[in-house]
Amino acid sequence: MEIATLIYILVFVIFGLVAFSIMQIKLSGMNVKDFWTFIKANELLDELYIYTKNRNKLSPQEQIIFLMEAEKVFNAFEKVPELLWEEEYQKYREVLNKYKDIKMVRWASN
């Protein structure tokens, strides 16, 4: 009986924490979906940042993939307040610079 009560209390606490988190996201003016997209984009930003540091030359196909993935990151980061991603600003800036360089090279080649 005690174990069942403990499980009910833990489930109630977990639901309470989830509800509190959703309320905080809503109060900051964001949608939960936008916040979740931001979390996924943050992971993608880390991958793109590592990619920009390790690769100097990209094939045309890799450039297109990089551009598409970077645009996903930029769109997701636009939807959340800067306060949430100020720690990631340097990575964001590096990926943005690489994005601009690729766009400029592709524009010049056309």
C-alpha cells in the first residue's frame, strides 16, 4: 500500500512539474512547439558548428545540405527570446558566417 501511495505522489509531482514548465513557456510568450523546435535546433547547431570547424571545402551537395540545415536552425532561433540562446551566440555566429560564405560563393558561381 505504501509503494502505491509513493508511486501516485511521484506521478503527481511529475505532472505538476510538466504543467509548471508548460506554464513558464507560455508566460514567456512562446509556444511549446517552438520551444521543442528550438531544443532540436540547438542540437543541430552543435553539429553544424563542429562541421564548420572540421571542414574547409564542401562539395556542392554538402553546401546545399549545410544551407538547408542552417536555415532550419536560424528559423527556430528566431522564434525564441535571445535570452535563451545567448550562451550559444558564438556557435550561432560561426554557423551564420559559414552560411554567408557559402551563399556568396554559390551566388558568384552563378
